[in-house]
Amino acid sequence: MKAFISYSHKDSSALDRLHTHLAILRREGKIEAWFDRKILPGANIDAEVMSKLQESDLFLALVSPDFLASNYCYETEMKTALKQHESGRTRLIPIILEPCDWQSTPLRSLKALPRDGKPVADWQNENTAYLDVVTELRRIITEELKASKVAQVDVKAKDSQPAMNSSPGGKRYRVKRDFDKIDYSDFRAQVFKTIRDYFEASITEINGIDEIKARFTDINSYSFTCSILNRALKQGAGHITVHAGTGSTGMMGDIYYSLAENAPPNTSNGGFQIEAGDYELYLTARMMLRANDNQRLSATQVAKLMWNELLERAGIAHAEE
């Protein structure tokens, strides 16, 4: 994601510290941070700033008394970013550097960082404050990537519908069909990829929470394993290994799992089978206590069932909305 960092030049040391803490996100290719020091000599400053602002996904406002006093930061950059935020083009994130009257500005309606809008200067260790900022940015980026993947899948699914499913009048039709072994194999591969991507994104997200360490590891093209350690709980550890059934292991299920780290493919605590309806392939549960055996499940629903099982074993639950 492209991030535009707006700051007062009197806060240059804070910019440098934030830029340092963003190093891992930059290395992972998840964020591309821009600020005015990157403007080349001889370039038109206003045009360059406005161009970068227009194409930014994130607007990071380093808020301080000097930021609020700066006509350029406040009147030009921030007000432009607010319009883009309201239109959904850019997410504006206030990062409070020092105590100041920011809650009397339009920023008061936005969730500020670090946690609870506590200024970086008021933290006992400023590195902890910047870590909290980066953790939340990682969470935002992860959620945006997940939403983007879902949107891409929806578009691909829509584009791949046979022409016979549409009529000039805009009506949609479902056509009965038979499914062969290749259909089953392709569906299983797509289901496994969806589940794998869900777990990888979820592990990345939860790994940024205090007292939690998490790890995702690919074993091979048909298996991955995850571990979550809840350091706030004496025995707060959860493990899961997920396999796609192939060959002799297909008897365990088309998708199956073991509640152990790096579990071999001949063990299982539960699984899911591909079934065919008149119009589509779907999944049903086998030995999965939290799912109705007759329920038609999507790949994402299966991923959520197994993910919640893993969370529970680590002593973690989703917070109520």
C-alpha cells in the first residue's frame, strides 16, 4: 500500500523514527512510504505533493503542536486527505506525537494511534509506541489485502460464468451438470489454496497482538502447519496441520486436519468431503464437532471453523463487535 506521511519539519526526528519502524513492512513489500524529502531538486513541490496525495492509500498525519500550526500540513495536505478519506479513496490515520489540541480538529472523529490516542511522547519507551503504530498499520494492510483477494475472486467468478447463464434481458440461470474427476481435483486445489491463504493472513494479523506469538509454515503443496502461543496463559498453545487429501490420504477427507504441529498425513482430528449438487460442488463436514454434517460449506466457512478451533486451543476468542 502507498502511504503519504505528512509532518512538520520540526518533527523530523519523529519521522525518522517511524520510518525506521516501518522497515519490515517495507521489506515485505506491504507498504511504500512517501514524504517530501523524496522530492528531487528542481521539481515543482506543490504538484509533486498533490500527485502523491492523490495516489496514496494511507495518509499518516504526524500530529503535534507544530503540525497543527503549519498552514501547509493542516490547511493543504490534511484537508485534501480528509476529502479523500470521506470519499473512501484514502484512509487518514492520525499518529499523535505530542500533547496538542487535535481533538478540536476534524481528526477527533478518527481513531488515532498509538493506542487510545496517547501521544508518543507520553510513553515510557517511545519504541513501544511506534511498535503499536506499526502493529495497527500491519492489521489494516492485512485486512485490505484480504478484502482485495475476496474482490478479485468475486470478479473472476463473475467473469468465468458461461455465456448461457445470462440472457439479453439480464436474467440469470443455473444449469444442472455432472462433475468429473478433474472438476473434483480442481475444486479441491482451489479450496485448499483459499484455506491456506486465510490461515496465512490470520496468523500475520494475530502475531501483532501483545502476548501472542504465531507462526505459519508451508510443509509442501498439499499441507501447511500453524502454531499460536498465548504467553498470557500457562498452557495457552494451539497447533494445527491442514492437508489436502491426495491418493491414499484421500480416505481421510478431501480437506482434513490434525491438532498438532507438523502432523503426518496419516493422522486426523476431523475433515471435510467434497460433494456434488445439481449445480455446484461444495464441502460437508466429517468428524467436525462444530459443523452440521449435512451443512453445505464454502472454503471460507471451512477455514473459519478450523481457525476458531485453533484459537480456542490457545485460549483466544474473538472479541464481541
